[in-house]
Amino acid sequence: MRMLNAGMIRFINDSDYAQVLRIWQACFGDEESYVRFFWENGFPTCRGLIYEAAEQPVSMLFLLPCALAYRKIYLPAEYVYAVATLPGHRNKGYAAALTQEAILLAGSEGKSALCLRPGDEGLYAYYAKQGFVKAFAKQEKVDRNGYFAWSFHMREYIDKEGELTGRDMCPAGDAGGMILPLDKQAQKWLKKTKGRAYMGPALE
């Protein structure tokens, strides 16, 4: 938990479902059944951060366990997911503050990188301003020596989500995602894979 001039950032806890649902539906428009499915099946294997302004939750993100792999080397990382801010509280830097908190948190815990897959092309520029770089090629150009790997339980969840929703979790022609290297090992990984690593099924 960290106090800021304009509010407070803290971890999402089990009692925050109503607040998470409110933000999620306002920003993504998903049915409650979908959010409930994530809360009951995905959230237990990850963690989230929430931004409170005037003691009201207004912005959130989740950090999902993953790794960067290159041959037999696995670097611990986290995947930034479901970044959202209530419409009436946007353009105040809350999501950026949460992302910076996630960077500090992951770095202090020895994570090598943060990863994400922007939901649309316009978000690539937004995350680039925060230090993220494109790191995953389109599927037809992948270098399978270097790839993105989910933790076992998160991959189980993603497979279940795909079955539940019928969504293609790895659409053809997808440009992959971005990473923010947090240590020299991740920088070396990025250099070795030359931005051609394989991401595979992912959330956005």
C-alpha cells in the first residue's frame, strides 16, 4: 500500500469484487459471468493493484505470472492485464501510476520483465512512453527458441477461458506484444530473440 498526493495504490483483495466488477464493466463491457469466471479461476493465481481517489476505487490492473524463455533459460516475469480506469476519472495519470507501481514491485521482487499485449494499435504508443518495447513477432515469423511462457495455472485458466468464450486467444496476424526489461538478463533475451519471440495464447 502506498500513499500518493492524489490518492492511494493498494493490492486488490478478496472483498473488492464489486469494485472490480464496476470498473471492468464500465471499461470493457463484459457480462458479469465473464468477470466472475476470472475472479474465481484466474485471480487466485495472480494479483492486482487498485488506485483509490477520494477513497473510491477508480483504476485497476492485474499482474499474471509468466516467464521469458530462451532455450533452457527461464526468466520470471509478470503480464499486465485488464488495465482500466472509470470514464469519469481518465486522463489523470491513474493507470500510468499503477503501471509504474507494478514496475517498482516487480523489480523489487527480482522479476526480469513486465509483458503485455495491447488491446488495440493505439495503445502501443501509450505503453512505449512508459518504457515498453515491441518484443513479439507475428506468428508466421516466430523464433521458437525464444518465447513467452505462462505459469502452469495461468495457462490452465487461459485454456478454460478460450473454451468458455470461444475467443481465439492467438489470432492469425496478431502482432504479439511488448515487454519492459527490468534487468540485464531480460535485455539479453530481447537482443537474442530480436523481437521475434513467440507469444502464443494471451489476454489483452
